[in-house]
Amino acid sequence: MKRQKRDMSARAFKRGYLAGISGKSKDSCPLERSESRQEWLNGWREGRTDNWEGYTGVSGIHKLPNITA
């Protein structure tokens, strides 16, 4: 049985979020397509905000269901 591919924009957002929460620079975005790159940057911004507000480690677990795709 074939698996369906995930939504690429949701996947880019999730990867950007994970990069942002871990403190990586937005210059580390690996994507070149404008739509995917924008979603990655949106995720990165949200991840950085959560990092600054202290939602890292155990205190950030409640946010994970919102970004899984």
C-alpha cells in the first residue's frame, strides 16, 4: 500500500519551528521555493518566540500537537 506524502507546507513549518526552538539562525533555511521558504520562516519565528518565552524542554510539550503534521 502506498503512503501519501505529507503536506509540504506543514512539513516546512514544522522543520522551521524545530530550528527556531533550538536557537538556529533563520539564515540556515535549506529551502529555495518561495512558498516553502515562507512557511519555514513562519515556523522559525514561532519557534524563536516560544524559545524566548521559555517553552523549551518539558514546559513546551503542550505545544507539540499543534505543530505535528
